[in-house]
Amino acid sequence: MVKIKPFAAIRPPKEMVKEVASRPYDVLNSQEAKAEAGEKSLLHIIKPEIDFDPIIDEHSQQAYDKAVENFQKWQERGWLVQDAKEMYYVYAQTMEGRTQYGLVVCANVDDYLNGKIKKHELTRKDKEEDRMIHVRIQNANVEPVFFAYPDVEEINQIVEKVVKNQPAEYDFVAEDGFGHHFWLIKDDAINQRITQIFAEIPALYVADGHHRTAAAALVGQEKRNLNPYHTGNEEYNYFLAVVFPQSHLKIIDYNRVVKSLNGRTPQQFLADLANDFTVEEKGKDIFTPTGLHNFSMYMDGNWYSLTAKPGTYNDADPIGVLDVTVISDLVFDKLLNIKDLRTSKEIDFVGGIRGLGELKQRVDSGEMAAAFALYPVTMQQLIDIADTNNIMPPKTTWFEPKLRSGIAIHKLS
């Protein structure tokens, strides 16, 4: 059963939140971040390399020192202020008319180390270490991680009541058109009840932020090893997370583009695809996959429907049922000789938020030979994989909207 706790968030004053809160560190490169960052933006803290002209290496000591300096400065200037008491918070996001409601909590380091916080992706040591440096130098979780949990009706009712009975502390639309809404849960009895309910929930699931989760937990573990008087109640035993009920989350497609057809002409490629797929030409208009095991392909000015033939996939296997597995096995490996999606230079990945028009553009420009759109993975598939201790293939899930960084920060002491 999982352990969470309320905390006293460091966060922007109401009138400044839109200026301070930013997109996460990993969705913008340094140039984009520099262009987007206003004077008060959290990007100066999470991507401090942008404060130099020219932009410096984000992994340099100078950049890390600047991150610490800026975090301190933002607090001194009153752009980030710590709440007087510990509490939970409701954080809701609106995209295309749909709103998802989460709770901002502190998750437990032991729950991650013991596998109660379940993951579905492999992490890379170098990326973990980079994130660990940021947690260490700030002694804080500046950016939250994004978790899911199986729906609990009582939690839904508590959140609904908070949202209905008190005005939002924050309510703004960011530059990308997504709405962000935030409420404080000040009632101690409600906070206590939330903690109790989560103590009955068997697991949390990492939706987005595997490297940040690993980094936060590992720094907590480091701190306890360095503390001869460690009790288990210290703030560093917890890290910042936003937890959403499973039913609120929607995974969007994560698509692929390839540089070559491995020596084949488009006609030869279509003929080879027909061994494992029912191939239908769909013409010039964008074609979107209609369901599991149906793919959309754009090549040579035309869209195609590819439906995997029975026997080419295994719906009884949590990995075998995934369309990323089907297309990786039958197309990328078998026909295009792309063996490792993590390292191959022959393939690139395009988040579905960019739309299928982006796939067409990448092929029409001559940069890519063909594009493949996939039917999105479901939350249930993600949970099945995590529950069976399996790992999804690379670049399988894309969550949108992303959590805004800077809405709440957690100090480790």
C-alpha cells in the first residue's frame, strides 16, 4: 500500500503564476527556452544555461551555480513563496474541452525503491545522474513527476467538493492554449483522509517523468545514507508528484518516421508489407488509424492503411499486443533492418500532439522516406505492463498536456 504526505509548497503568488510557471525542462531545447522565457519564468531555474550569451553547456558547473543563484533570487524577490502549512493541492488541466483533475502530493522514496511505484520504461543512467544533480544542488524537487492510480470514488468526491466549494487559487491559460487550475486543500481532516485512502491503494504508476522519479528517489536514498540520525520521517524521504486517477488520463499517439526503405522502391516495399498486413491505398487525404493493429503509412505522396494479419501479433502478451511491438517486429526489424530503436539514426519519433500533417511534411520535404502513425496505447495497457514488471518499447506513450513546472515546488528540508 502506498504512502503519501501533504507538504508546504513553494509557489508563485496568484498574480504572478502565469509569468513564473513554465513548460518542463525536457520539452524545449535551450534556444526555444531562451526565446520563451520571460523575466520571472522558472526556465531560468530549470534551464539556467539560457542566462548566458552565447548559451553555455547545460551540464557545466557554471550552469548549475546559476540554477542555485536563480532559485534563491526568485524566493528573495517574492516570486516564489512557501506556504505556511502542509497540505495537499488539486491541480487540473484542460485540453480541447477535457479536464483532468489530479492531487499534488509527496510520494515516498521507499515506495519507488520497493516497486510500489511502478514504471513501464527503462531509464538511462546518464539522464538520471543529470536530474539528480538538479535535486541535490537545489535541495528541492523543483519539477513534479506525473503518476496515475486506479480510480477511487471517495477521492473523486473529495476533489469535486474542493473544486465546487472554493475559488481556484490559480486559473490561467498558458501560451500553448492549455488551461491550468489549482486549489489549496486547507482542511486538516480532509488532508488526513486523503493520506488514509492512499494507504489502501496498492500501487502508483509512473505516467511521465521516469528519469525525474528515479533521480528524486535516489537523492532521497543518498541523503538517508549520509544521515547517522535518520528516522524515516525527514522531508527527503518524499518527492513531488501529481497523481491522477487512471480514468482521467488519455495517452496520445507516438509516431515514427524512417529515413530509407532499406534499398527498396516504394512498390517493392508495399509488396513486402503485404506479407504481414492488409494494405489499402487511401489517397492524398490524411488517414488516421482506426483501432488496435491498424496503422497509417504515408509514402510517396499517398496515405495507406496497414492492418496486421491475424497470427502476426499476440494479444495474450502485454508486450505482444502493443502496436509499437507489432510495427517494430514486422516493419522496422524485418524489412528495414532497424534493430535498436534507441540508438538507430534511421528512425525518428514524432509526438501525436504535432498532428499527422507533421508526418506528411517530414516525408514531402525529402528528409524521410516513409511515416507511420500508430493507434494510441491505453492506460489499461500501460498498467498491465507495469503490473507484470514488463518494459514498454521506447517512445510508446505521449501524455498531453504536460504538467506546468513551478506551480508547486517541494523543499527536501
